[in-house]
Amino acid sequence: MKTRLALLFALVSAGALSAFAVPQPGDIAPNFALPDIAGQKYSLDQFKGKYVVLEWNNPECPFVHKHYDSGNMPNLQQEERAKGVVWLTINSANTNKQGDEPPAQIEKFLHTTHADPTAYLRDQDGSVGRLYGAKTTPDMYIINPGGKLIYDGAIDNKPTPDPADIPGATNYVRAALDESMSGKPVAVTTSRPYGCSIKY
């Protein structure tokens, strides 16, 4: 009896783990739908056939400010969007937790930093963040026109809040997009994200 129960528990545990498995590079990116700060709904499926960048964001995080105040993230957004890339910035901070700011404050953050995402989406119950396994802000994901995840991880290889480190950094997001758009395999498909923990 104990052996059967142990086997059943193992099977149930394995099923639970697979049910909560997050997508890995090479997997089809799971669909989701979220509202932007004006309440308009966006879904991943509506951008089929395009490159899509998912960027997890918290306007109060110093690592986010490193990349926004310096112009690094806004410039990358503008550069890639000019090539037809869809850029979805996602805030998964839970309601009333650090980073969950009202739309007016987020609008001010986007305006003062000259940010240019396709949309800034609110994930206040954290469901999409957990679906993708997002851990930090920023945490970056790239989906190719075939709907497959081709990169997840850090924006670059300098895990500090110091803007002075940006010029000497390897930008993994730019590199992955350039390689994929050129028909080359992505050299770095995953890296360890760094930044502030997402406040689920």
C-alpha cells in the first residue's frame, strides 16, 4: 500500500511540475492577454508573424532606472521597433506592492525617460509573470515570428545598477535579434537575469 501511495505521489508531483513548467528557448511561447495602462487589452496571439520582446519592468527599481535614465532601454526599444519588432513592457507587481504604480505615474515614467514600447501592460495578479517564470526587473524574453522563444534572461552581461557599465556591456537582446533576423542561430539563448525581484 505504501509503495502504491509513494508511486501515486511521485506521479502527481511530476504532473504538477510539468503543469507549472515555464517555457524554455525553443518552446512555443504561451499566449496571454493583459490590459495596458489605459485599459486596452493586448494578447500575444495578435502579433503572430512578428518578433516580440517581453520586458519585465518596475519603475521603482534602481536596475530599471540604470537602463531607462541612461537611455539604454528606450534607445533599444526605438531601434528594434523601427525594424518591426513588437515591444511589450510588463509590470507584474501585485496590487499595492512596490512597483504597482497608478497609470498616471507610469505614464510620467515613460514620458520622462522617453520610453517607446508598443504597450506597457499591467499584470497585477502576476499570472503572466509566473507563466513565463519572470524573476527580476528587468527580465527579457524574445519570441520569433514562428512563435518560439529564442532568448530569455538578462538584458546584458553587466549585472550592476551602475549606468557606467553599459558602454562595455554585451547586450544580449540586441545580439539575439540581430542574429535571428540575419538567419543565424542565436549564440546566447539564455542567461541569468539580474535586477530587483518581482513583487508577486
